[in-house]
Amino acid sequence: MKFESDLTAEEIRFMILNYYIRHRLTQRALVDLLKMINLMVGSKILPECFEAFKAYFPEPYEISRIYYCTECQCRMGKSTPVKGAVCSIPECSGNKFDFFITIPVAQQLRETMIKYRKQIADYEDLVRSEGISDINKGAIVQELSTKIDGKTITLSVNTDGAAAYRWSINKPCYPIFVVVNNLPPRIRFDKKNLLMAAIWLNKGEPNIPLFFQEFCEEMMRLSKDFIIQSDVYNVVVVQNCLDSVARPKLQNSTQFNGRFGCSVCNHEGKVVNGNQIRYPFKTTDNRDHSETRQLMIEAHNTGTSIKGIKGLSVFLSIPHFDIVRGFPPDYMHSVLLGVVKQLWELFTASSNHTKPYYIGTQMSEVETRMLNIRTPSLFSRYPGKIEDMKKNKASDWENMLFHYFYPIVIGILPKTYLDNFMLLSTCIFQLLDTNLTEKTIDMVDIQLKNFVRKFQKLYGEENMYFNVHVLTHLPSSAKNFGALWNSSLYPYENGNGMILGFRNGNNHPVVQIAHKFMLNRICHNDAYLNNSSIITWHSNLWSSKPVQRITFDRELIFELSETLQIDETITEREFSHHNKFTYDGVQYCTRESCKELGYDDSFIKIGSHFYHIEHVLVDRNDRAHIIGRKLNTTQIFNNMFSYKNSSEYHLKQITHNVRPCVSISIQKEKNTVHYISACKPNTQIN
């Protein structure tokens, strides 16, 4: 066996680095791999120790260790405390110290803006012609354009203070992630493009002012005259995307289970059952930046909480940041893991067996319908047994909200409760639309208030939890930041999963994570991607699943039927036949090829019509088409339809307006009834 390659030594090392990071190898595994390759080629072309290999990839950023007293969490500085040192705070005098790590954002930001400069320019042109769906068309960014001269880079920030990962060392991990809003959404939310400003890994929660101090100081420096090549930018943080547990910690305000626990409005809450806070429906004035800033100063000076404000927020120091609107409600936790999960528990909990909405006695029928659902392959998990729903993640509850709920409870849950649930489904689906307009937001605002008002009537004041109240603030958040996916925590959860894989032991895991984060950035540096073979290999290595690419094949020529309805825009008449294809990261299959699979990728929506894919075709220019059986649909709710098969078959070219769909069939009064719903816009990479 003889090995021949035109790859350079630098390219080989780059490939090995990618393999090391992508497959989460230990240092020992990497060294064994290096030795194996040397043995295979018959000479020592690669270093055989980890440090020597790593030396070929100098760290691109100068990280800092910020030492602090573990007793009182006061800052000790960037230098390692000398032996025998004690805390400088007289009331403390602790002698144990630890550190967290900060990483400068400036160089990460500069690299990202240069790498994607063409995509950024193209997307800016697209945003100008669109509605309010993108964050760059929302009120916050639009207001900035009237206050700031010159070019602006806007950022979103997150730290996960609720679902911190825990390992055998039993220490929570808190990263500060930064998203560059100038990027197109699919690039913006890709975890490899997340910037990281700091990482904390220690027992207990971080001291928020201490943890964010370096980041806030850097944002002050970057707020004007930030130079990228020949361009000068203003860098502005416009939102801090947090769940309801972390949000009050950064705002320095009362949590949702206390009086005045809403950071958006002045709803004081109501005490029920002796000591529990609920939020009955009522119209309340919203907070604003100016008044809240004054309350923070007053609370700080007096040491007394005022309308839920306990003191100064560290984010007051960031230029142009709105201390109220800059903390938008979190759709993932408040709606999916909050209200949707709460409603399911109300319907199924045995403690509600006397309630008119209780469906626990018919759960076997509900489960039968659930188990018969075949979802598209893009869903991370398929519906299973009812008992497994306690393990549901946010994406599972989202699928329940948009696709499963209506078909599995129709005829079981009384219509009043079903209609109320589907009103929520309709509103949230519209607030996620990539073509969201201000007119739609105003309409949804009315509908969500109706939902909350009816929710209180149906389920009682005792069930008016904070998450139900938050629904009334989602439309204003959409006006400020665009569709709800702009403020979603999904991308940051993906980032948490990424850094979880960067740890391979208990020896300073926070350092391991920081170093591997930087190596991961190097793995996606275009400077190394000059060889076409490596570009293809690199793309396949980092793909979450194999991409099915199809090209025209003369040996698979397909003859078009004379009765086929062909769009006027399609001029090609010569096609080859295939079973499946991938478009924009989503797989689509023919009806026949999906028959024996656990998933079903054969239902689609193109424009305003639904189709069942009978054939996948490719023209001589390698453009994908489908022959689909048109479905005759009856709209039940905004995104829920019943349908029957028609006798019409249409030839359609696949373009950006195609959507995968979920088709669910149930037995109802000895008849089979079919339901179909379109999937939400694919704005984020899972």
C-alpha cells in the first residue's frame, strides 16, 4: 500500500486539528493519532506530543485570568495571588482564591466581520426591502440609526444562569456569549460564529458585576472608533437574551415570584394561597429606561427596593443600552417550557380529574395518535409515549404547540379549551414568521391579550403564573427586535452544548474550555481553506448529517405525463428521476421512499399550497423539482389544515418558498381524517 498526496504539512496539521476538535478527542487520543499517521507514512512528519502539535496553532486571543476571593467574590486582579495572601476586604479576610477567564471580543468580532463581509453586505440590502422580521428592522436598531452617525455593529448577549451544565466536579459553567446581529440569521446563529467574552466555572453563581466588568468596559471602548480594515464602526449591545431566572440578576431587580417581579411593566403581582405571587390579567403601564435608571440610582443610594428595583445594573455602563427594552422576554422558556408545558399538565394531571378540561381518562387514545405520527427528519426527536414526556425539551413542546396538539386531542378535549390553546399556537407561529409585519404584530397583540384573559377565566387566577403574563409582552418585543427568533435562547443552548464537549478532565476545566474554544475558532478560519479537496472534506466533517446532493443523470430520464400541470415559469422538459434531495439544509423525499422509514419528508408547502411528493426530478442545470399531488385543504386555524388528496399532479421548482410539513392522520368515527401543518421558518441551525 502506497500513500500519495499533494497536501502540504500545514494542511495536514490543520485537518488533524479539525478532527481533534470535531470528534472531541482527548490529548492522549490525539497523540496516538499523530503517532499512527507517522507510522503509516513511514517517517516522522508530525510531532508526537500534544504541546508540540499545539505550537503550530498559536492562540489568536490574549485571554486573562481574573482572580477573586471565593469567600466574598471580590476582585483580586489579573495577577496570581501570592502565597499567604488574604482578601483585601476587611469584613472578609478570606485566604482562598479562584479565577474565571475573559477573552477579548474585539479581535473575534473583527475576524467575523471580515470573514462574512460579502454575506453581510448582501443581507443588508435584503433587510432594507423586508418587513420588521429581522432585528435590524426592529425599533431598537432603527432608533440607534437616528442617534449614531456612521456604520454600526449591533450585538446580542447571553449568559445561561438557569440550565448550567454540571459534571462530576459539580460546578456550574457560565459563559458570556455574544452574537453579531449584522450577520444573516443562518450564519448569525451557527454555534461556530458565537463569540465568547468570558467563562466562569466554580461552585455557586457568579458575582454579576464582577463577571461582566471586563465585558462592559470593552463595550465602552468599542462603542465608537472601532476599526476593521479601512472602515470605522460604532459597536452597540442592543439586547441581553436571558431566561426569567437570570434576567433579574443582571437587571438587579426582584425575581418573578416577588412583588413587582415583571421587568417590562409595573404589574405588582397578587398574593394567592397565602404566599404565592400570581399575575391576574390587567392593563399596566410599561417601564421605561429613564424612569428605571432613576429608580436604580435611588434604590442604590437608599438601600431600599423600589417597584422591584433593588439597585444599579452593571449594564447601565454600556452606551446606548436600554435597561428595560434591552432585556426581551424569552420565548423558549416562557412559552414552550412555561405556558405550553403548564397547559399540558393542567389537561393531564390527576389532581384535575374533576375539571372539565381533564383528559387523563382518555390518554390511551391520545398516546395511540401520538405514536402514529411520522415527523420530518429535521425534528431532533419523534413523539413517543406519554410517560416519556417528562423528558421533553423546548423543541418537543414547540412541536406539540404547532403540530401535534390539535390532531391528538380533537374530539377529546372540549372545544372551548382546544380553541384557546390553538389561539396561542396561531399567535406564536405568526410572531416567528420571517415576513412579520407591524400590522400582524398589532393583530397578535390583541389576540394574545384575549388568550390571557380567557386563560384566567378557564383555569382560574391561581394558574396565572408569570409565564402567562409574559405573553402580553411578546408583541412589543417583536416590535423592538423583530420576530421572536431574534431573541431566542436556542442558539445559546447550542453554544452551551458546544463548550460542554470542550472539557476532557478535571484539571482546570475552565482553561480547557477557553483553549479549545480558540482552537475551534481556528478550525473555521478561512485562511487555511485554500485547497478544494480540503474545503469539501472540512464541510463534510462539520456537517450535522450527510447532505444529499443530486445532479442530472441521463441514465435516469423521466418522462413527463401529458396530464401533468406545469408552472409557466418552468421551461425545461428533460429531467432525471431521484428519491430524495436536500435544499437549504432540509431533506425532502418521495412518498414511496418514505414508506418504510420512521420519518416522513414527503409533505411540503410551496407558496400557499400543500403537496405530497410523488417524484423528485432534476433538470439539466441541476435544479431540483418535484411532482406533487396537490392536497385539497380546509383551514381550521392559521397553521392547521385538514386535507383530502386531489387528482391533480403539479410540477414545481424548488425555491426558497418551500416549507417541510407535518401530516398526521387519525381515526375519527370510523373515518380517517388527515391534518397538515407547515414547519416554522428555518432561521437557525440546530
